[in-house]
Amino acid sequence: MSKQYLSRGSADNAHIVDIFSLAITDKQILSTSGASSIKVHSTTDADFPLVQSIDGAHTIGCHHIVINGNGSRAITAGFDGEIKAWSCQDGHWTADRKLTADLTGADAWAIAISEDGQYLAGVTQEGRINVWDLSADGTRIRDHETKGNFGTCIDLSPDGRLIASGHEDGAVYIFSTETGRMPFSLLGLVNPVRAVAFSPRSKILAAAGDSKVIVLYDASSGEQIANLAGHSAWILSLSWSDTGEYLLSSSFDGKVKVWSMETKACVATHSETDKAVWSAKWLPKVGKTEGFATAGANRSIAFYREATG
Amino acid sequence: MAEPTIHNLEIVDGRDPSVQGFIDSTLAALIHELSRSPAEANISITLKRRASPIACIINPTTGALEASPRIDTYRKYSWPGKTAHEAWKFTVILRILAILDQAIRTGQLISKRDIYYIDPEFFRMQCIVDRIVDDLAYTIGVNRTALNVEAAAKGLVTGDFRLIRGSHILIDAQSVTEDSLIPRIEDGDEIDISRVRWVLVIEKEAVFHRLARISYHTRALAGEGIMVTGKGYPDFMTRTFLRAMSDSATNQSRPPPRFYALADGDPHGMAIMSTYKYGSAAHLHQNARLSVPRLQWLGLRVSDIIAVPEVLGDTALLSLTMRDRKKIMAMLRNSPVWASDGPEPEWRAELQRMLVLNLKAEIEILYGCQGGLEGWINRRMFRQE
């Protein structure tokens, strides 16, 4: 059964170069790009207006932004190697200088933040996984070794118990946050992994990348549950819907796909651009309808809503 | 090809009186100081320092990478100096001044390599000679050729051009079938490229030879063209030649030929392309007369390779090394060419995509694509028309 998602407008040319990362709160979408500013657009207004531009956030651009569950804290990772913290009050973002200073020298390429905003996990260009406690002056509390290959992506499970990382050599690792050990090893992918994401109830880990398939793992055993094939280009990002019923994926050829977890099949494909979609994220539900946002090399943020009735 | 050590070419004109003046007054001052008592003598040479590459801008008028307006700084080298190193540096400068003095007096052209090989043990490294010659030229306020210092020819060219000096044709490349060394361009020379539709600047010598061997410059879908390579980072002669062609394109009445750059999709390829178009950070004062603002980026982009599935073997794409990543970060951070408000947002985006994907791509990958490298260039030139 296919679903229909209709274009609900876009923030055109939100950035002057590629948008690399999106992060969502209840009412806003934050985007970072090869330009130096972080842009904040409202998702509650029909025309998605720009409500704030945090200029000069990262001089040579920013490749990752993550936000905690209640949307009070954001962490960004810049091309200059700097990790910065931001806090939100009444919809307005300001630099969290204390936490940014605490995180000086923190080494990470890809980053993930825990649901409650207390922990930041990062994977380095050498493939090391670090965890920092943001409520304890950014102290590094974990330091996991992998087999030393570029860490392209990382995720923390919503229940806070697991960290997963994806690497350039196709490896996928899972660590227990409690013990700091790998509970089991995963059969990785053949080609570079570019996205990993835990399902909302932390039961499933999805991983994808240059192999063009999405691999679903049982997060409690490491067993492969399914392979979702259908993309014809490298997969760059993954996002789970609130309920875990749908998985969103975006790829290098500009395609965005929605996958049903019930049928393990693709239920919708969008291709508004032929340029890389670096990031795709589900938006908060409006009533019963779900929607998502996409952004990438075409420099705009596009919004979609499920067609109803 | 063997390179003659000293060229016995008479310099007819272009001798800059300020050069002889500088050398004479510097040497005279030294002799005067030497005649004083050691306690009072101030035996030193002062050179103007070239701008640091970090403090540079893109000049909107010339489209070249230039030093931002600033107060000049000077460095004084004294004899015997505070350290043995300073004493040696002083004698190196003095020695080079003497060599240049002789070259100018006898009207001989000399290359930096020639100077180094006069006494390699004394000069220690080629780059030391290079730097002092450049500093001297900058201090006097002339370009290097005014010191009678000529770079050894490095670049290659093939295609249909004519070099006109005075009223006669010095080179008619139409009658030259093979690729040849780039000719030295003198003030007042004219280049006629009215018979070609494009000029392709190629980063790598091997790629140039591959295209020259199949006479791509006469067989391209886009019509006749000229191919040039500076074999990596281009030297002054290559850039001077390219600029002369670009100026000639500006002056011609018909639609000018297009200028394209073909470089590897890696930080060095991008930096080399930037050197052709905007100039080099090491020689900011030369860039205004050597930059080629009309140069367009033909490739190679990392996305070009990802989008061509049939060439995607295991070896097609390479991971960036840590050095590559550091070089990209330094380019993004330091050069106005890649600045967020700079002239080349696409170049900036490409460097960032490389970092995100951790990938680079070499031109040689295209040998295996449909129609080979030449087929790819045909399609790409057509798309950019």
C-alpha cells in the first residue's frame, strides 16, 4: 500500500551552500550548512518563516547538529573541528558559552545527544567513540576503541542504553552505555556506512550507506531482521517516525523514500531534486498527519505532509 | 630535456634602472660600513617582507588574490649577527646580490636553479635561493625577470596559437604537431588564438599527454582547442602564457574561446586550479598580472564520479588521508577564495562535501568511463556552453 506525501512549501535558498544537517524541535527546524550560520525556521506557520539566524556559529561551516528531546539544547560540530553548545528559551537560541568551553578540545566528527540532553556521544575521524556528561562540566565518561576506521555516523538509543556507530569500512558497532562493552558484534555492510538510527522504542537499529540498502538489526541480539532495497544511490540519512511505523531515507541522487515497518516495503518515493539530500527528518505530528523535511545540495529545505482523505 | 645552465640571450630593453640602483647602493653602503671601526659599523641588509598568505584578499578589480592593504614590514640581516644562522643568511643574500649583479651587467638570463647549483653546499636548499630572490624582487619593487632571473620552462602546450613579437610571427603552432614547452612571453608580445574555441588547463602532465597523444585539441566536439599543463602547481612562465592568451581572448572581436580547468577532485587539485585563476599565496604581488578570472571549473567533482555508476570500481574513489583533511581545513580557514562570502561558493561546497564523504577522486578514473576521458570532456564542455 502506498502513501502520498504532498509538498507543503519550502524555505528556498535557506543557505548559500549545501545544507548538511537538520534538527527538529516541537515548533522549529534548525539547519546547518557549509556557510557559517545556523538557521532556525518555524514549522508551526504554513510558510515556514525564518525566525532566527545564528550568524558566525562556525566560521568554515557546520556538518552536524543534534537536539535533545524537549528542544532545550543543541550541539553542533563544525568543519573547524569545534563542538559548540546552544540553549533555547521561549523559542530563542543563544550560545551556551559555559558548555562550549567545557567541550573545548572534544574530538568528534559525527555526534548524537541523549533524549534527556545529559549525554553527548561522538565518533572521531579515527573511529574512536567518546561520551561526555554535559551535566558534569562536559567530562568525558566513556572512550571506546573500534578498529580505527573513519566514523561517519553515530546514534544513541532513545532509552539511553546503547550507542551505535557506522564507519567508512562498512562496520557497525554497538556499545552498551552501562558497561562500555560491545554486547555482540554486528555483521556490517560491504561499503561505507553513512547513517545509523535507533527506532523510537530502541528495539531496532537501521544502518545504510554506499551499499544502497538499509539493513535493520534487532538491537537486543544484533541479528539482521531485514534488508530494504530500492535506492539506486548512496544513502545519506535515516529518520524514524514518532511511532516507529515508518522509516525515512534520503540519498545522493536526490531521492527520499518512506518505508513501512509493517510490510518492510517502500511506500513513497520523492524526487524533487537531482542533487544530494544530505538530511531528511520527520516533523512533529500535526493532528494525525505526519510530515517530513529534507535538505541538501540544492540549499533549500523542503516540507512534506501526508495527504489525508 | 636538458636545460642550458645560462642562456646567452641579450636583454635589449626592459632593464630596470632601479635594480642596478638597489644593488649599487646596497653594496656601496656595505663597503662604507666595513671601513668603519667594528664597534661603530652597522653591517646589514634590510629586505621588505612579503605579505603573509593569511592576510590576503580577492581584489574585486583584478579578480586576483592579493595582499590586503597593510603597512610593510622589514627584516634586517646583520653581519656578524646574533647567531651563526643570521651570519650565514647575510652572506647568502650578499652572494645572490653579487650573482644577480653579474647577470645584469653581462645581460645574461639566469634561473633560480642555476644560482643554487653555483654552490649547493653553501645555499643548502633550493627553496632558500627561491625565497631570497623573491624577497629581493619584492624589496626593489620589480618582478623577477627584471633581476634577469628566469624560471626554467616547465609547462607544456599543444594546439593552434601564434606568438607575435614585433611585426613577425615567432611561433606558429599550427605547424607544430607535438606538444612543446611553453614559450617565454615578453612585454609587448601578442598571442593570436582566434582559431580556437577553447583552452583547457590540465593539472597533471600524464593526463595532458594522454589527451595530446590522441590530438584531442583537434578532435573535440567543441571544436579546435589549446591544451596547457603546468605539471602541478604552475610556474610563472605557464601562468604568464595563459594570461597572455586570456588577454588576447578579451581583445578579440568574435566570441572569445572558453577557458576550462581540469584538476583532480582533491585538495591539491582545487588549490592548483585556484593558483591558475586567482594566483598563489606565496607571490601575492604578482597575482594581479597573472590571474585568469575567466577560468571555469570543468572538473573533477567528487559527485561526478558518484553519479557515474559504471566506473565505480573498488579503486575509483579514494579516502582522504589525515593530511588531505588538514589541508582542506586550512584552505577553508585561510584563503579568501574559499571564504563563505568569497567568489567561489561551489568550490567551498566541494571541499566540504569531500570532508563529509571523506572522499577524493582522480582524473584517471575517467579513463574507464563511457567514451573515455575525451568522451567525458566532450559532454562536460557541451553542458557548460
